Amino acid sequence: MSGQAFKPDIDRIFAVLRVPNDNKTCIDRGALNPTPSVTNAVYLSLGCSTLHRNMGTHITFVRPTNLDSWSPSSCAP
């Protein structure tokens, strides 16, 4: 499946994942509009996502849902 064909699907998936109130805020600080940590299956604020990125991808892998392109394989830790 090409990345372009997958984009509407992944956009819909992230829209559904953000419906629960717990997914609308950062797990650490409670800030709005969080970024997902694929490894830990949590949402992080911009500040927290920077801290997580500095830990290294072997600890946590953070990807913006609106800036990066996602493929089926990138949705799994």
C-alpha cells in the first residue's frame, strides 16, 4: 500500500484515538495537542516530546501525527 493511499486511513485512526479525553492531553503535563510516543503508546506535549526524543529512539520513539508521513509499519512500536 502506498503512503498516499494510507494517509486518509491514518488520519482517521488518529482522529479516533484522540476522541477519549485522556488522549487529548499530554500524559506527563496535561498540555493540549500532544504528540504520540509510538513506543509507549502515550501522547506527549511538545516540551515532553523533546525530552523523550533526547532519550533516544531505543527508549522512546516520538512522531508528530500532522508533520510526519506514516506507513502501516510505522504505526507499530
